Amino acid sequence: MSLTVTVLFAVLLHGCVTLASDPDPVRDFCIANTDSATNIPCKNSSDATVEDFIFSGIKSHGKFSKTGLASIPVNVNNFPCLNTLGVSLVRADFEAGGVNVPHFHPRATEVAYVLEGKIYSGFVDTQNRVFAKVLEKGEVMVFPRGLVHFQMNVGDKPATILGSFNSENPGLMRIPTAVFGCGIKEELLEKAFGLSVKDISKVRKNLHLC
């Protein structure tokens, strides 16, 4: 084997190995620097305190929306110590009959744990199969990354879910908002859903989108 071929083989092998795994961390933690006046990505580790690693914002539920849902995300945007750690979570509370509308997280798989109540919970795969079941306290369901999922409180009492993600910033796209927001032409929505302009306007009004 010539030297050129050997070198080429080594380079290709190195590239395959590099793509096959995540790089090892080079520091214990990297608390996101929220000081926009600097270009330093991480807070100086010598300035870190135990308070940097504690979040108290989910002791109680947040403000309920018109769908009966109150959700509090805990991600790198409001908990800087999650920077580079690849995890986050959310507390979701439901009034009786409350709904978490169909949505998806483009950057993360979610594991949802029912703390209280009875939740009709499910997702839809790329073959349009629906996987759904009523979950009770103590049960867990997983929503694969990027798949549309939903939840509804089917009990007569408030319910609470704790969701965890394998991303520091999983992202969130609510289907009603994404589809019926003001950015898509009504003509397209008419043809896609068989709706009239009046129907579309009514949907947007009910969802408080436009």
C-alpha cells in the first residue's frame, strides 16, 4: 500500500470516528454568560456558587392559558447552568379539561412523568399512526424527537406533568399557531384544509393569533 493511500485511509477513518460520537467535555460546567457586553461564552468558574445550579421557579404552577394549560420551561434561556449539559425540563399544569395543543420539539425527545391526575397523552408518527393512552399518576410516556404530540386532562381535578428533554433548548412549535398564524396565505390554507376565508378568520380569532 502506497504512502498516499495509507494517509488517505487514515484521514477517512479519523473522520468516521469523529462523526460517530460526541466530543468529550473539556470542563466541569459552562454556565452561560448572560452579560451581553462581553463575548465570553461561559461565566468564570471561580465566580460560580451553588445558587447557579438551583432553579426555584417551578415550586408552583404558572399562569393558565385559555386552553387550561400553565407551563414553565426550565432550559438554558432561564437557567444558564444548563449550557452545554444537553438537558432541560418543563412543568405543565392542567385545569380540569385543560389541553396542551398538538406541538413538537424540533431538537429533543421528551419523557413525560405524571405527577398528579389523569392525562390523555399521545403522539403521531410519520405514518400518521396515533399512539395515545390515558396516563395516571406515576406513569411515564416518551415522545420521540420531532414528532407531534398532545395532552389533555381527562380527570375532574387539576393535573401536573413534569417533562424532561435531552437538549438544553428543545424548541417548541405549536401546530395551531404555526399553521394558522398570520404568515401563511389564506388561499393556501383554504386549499389545504377545505376551509373558507370566513372559517380561517374564525379559527384565527378563537386562537387570538391575528
